[in-house]
Amino acid sequence: MISVVIPLYNEESVIPKLEQRLVDAAPLWGEEYEIILVDDGSSDNSLELLKVIANKYSFFKIIQLSRNFGHQAAISAGIKIAKGDAVVIMDGDLQDPPEELPRFLAKWKEGYDVVYAIRTRRKEGLIKRVSYFLFYRILGWISEIAIPLDSGDFCVMDKKVVRALNYEFPENIRFIRGLRAFAGFKQVGLTYERAERAAGDVKYTFPKLLQLALDGIFGFSTFPLRLSTYLGIFISIPSFCIGIFFIIHRILDFKIMGYSPSDTPGLATLGVGMFFLGGIMLIILGIIGEYLGRIYVEVKRRPFYIIDEIITSKSDVDNNHLNTEDKKLF
Ligand code: UDP
Ligand code: MG
């Protein structure tokens, strides 16, 4: 059996299309299936539409979160409930076509534990494409583990990987594509063309996207912390040489470009140096702050999502795959 997990936030305009495409594509998957739609605290009519769907088909399961916790948290909630032997993660806006799944599932059946999708072409604005391109390159360069380039959350995972994600990673800040790479197992990437959003506006607003990018970088690399050491060395070696030169220059008091030290007050040198170093120190402080803030979030141990309700047309929620702790919740 396979579970398909789809997070949704204010997607009322896409949901009817999504329902149609899923219902049409599901028979092609060649397995029994459940489709878990996670409502990430939508403020529009999404939840009502989802409830209707759950009433119509028994293979739909709706998880209603208590508020908007964000895409990564919504996925985390979905894969916790998923009980399939393979779990699929995809976006709700049909940018990850459900018709592509048979190719991915075939790889899983071949014995791969993670089949992740690599986007070949993005139908998005230039700025977004360039930012994504740079982000994945920088992340790949500085992260301690190899996170595949240009692959988002769209993937098929074997249940042992899902189990690891659910139970072996205690962290609250969930950068799923990074955790998935960290988890290891037999992984393979398949390319696909990312479609355009089927309807509605992008729900990943700029602040949310920036948050995701920072979670990826600061969650998977300590390189930024080391940056201050490198910068310090980079700046202090030439500074030391210049300092020695200044002393010699002062003692010998010879002219450079018509001036000798006795008639140049040196304000420019001081001013530039001060502002430059001040700027660098603020950046470094900010970087330390990023880690500190994340440590704070992690030590608080707050839940990263809260489930309000699970809605299915079946009378009881099947929870045999959960550990005893979670069984009490569902
Ligand atoms: N989404 C979510 N919670 C959020 C933001 C987005 O569950 O806070 C969902 C959204 O409904 C969609 C998926 O995450 O199914 C991807 O979002 P979107 O298409 O807006 O972003 P993209 O990845 O295309 O930039
Ligand atoms: Mg999208």
C-alpha cells in the first residue's frame, strides 16, 4: 500500500482540480493507496472542500492542523499518520503531477528506499529561478552532507525511511529534503518537468521561502560560524603587514604621492577601516544569533505541529503503525 501526503494552505481554487487529477491518476499507481491531505490552518474554504472529498471517497484522509504551521510541519504531520509501505510527498498545487508517480514507484519497487524528484525546468520567474539555483549550489557547497541539487520535497520514500524521519530526528526545525538526505538508505533521483501552479497564488511568500532557505543553511552547516575565523585571518594578515608598513613609514617619514605621514592626518584610513570592520562584526554577530535562536527553538521542545482533527469516512483511524506514545494521540 502507498500513502500520498499533500500539504494544503488556502488552496480552495486548486482543490477541485487536485481531487479530479488524483482520482484519475490513482488507478495508474498499481497499488492500494490512501491520500492524506493536510490542511495547514487554511483561512479560506479549503477545509470544507476537503471534508466533502473525505465523505465521497474512503481513501482520502484529512488532517486538520490547529493553525498554519508551515509547509514542512504539515508534511511532517502527514508522514506521521501515513501507514503505507511507501510514502509519497507532493505539493497540492499540481506542480508535482500525480501522473508521474508510476515511474517513481517503479524505482521504489526496484529496491530504492528514496526516489526523489529533480526539477529540470522551472516555469517560474527569473529571480526565483536564479535564487533557487544559487541556494542549492551554496547549500551543496557548505553543507556537511550531500543534499541533492534541485530536488524539493517531491519524492517516494520507503516506510523505513519514513520511520526514521518520524522517530529518529527529534529536532523541531524540519528541513525535510535535508533530513531525508541525512537519513541515508538507497537513494536515487529522477528528473521531471515541474508544471505550473494549477490555480491560485503561491503560498510560499518571500519571508516563508527565506525562512526555509535559512533553515536549510543553518540546519545543515556550521560553515557560517567558521566564516568569522576565515574572515578574521583574511583581514588580519594584510592588516598586520600594513601596520608594519605604517610604523616604518612614520619612522622614516618619506613621501608617498607627495605626502609624508607628518602632514596626513589619516582620517580616511581610520574611517574606512572602522566602518568596514564594524559591518563585518555585525554580520558575524547576526550569524551567531541565527544559531543561538535555533538552539533556543530546539531546547524549548515545543511541538512543531498540533493536530486538531483527523477526518475520514472510515469510523476509526488505523494507528497500528504508530509507536505507543503516538497511539494515545490518535
Ligand atoms: N503550503 C503549506 N503551508 C504553508 C505554505 C504552503 O502547506 O504555509 C503548501 C501549499 O498549499 C502547496 C505547497 O505547500 O501545496 C507548496 O507551496 P507553493 O506552491 O505555494 O510554493 P512553491 O513551492 O510552489 O514555491
Ligand atoms: Mg507550488
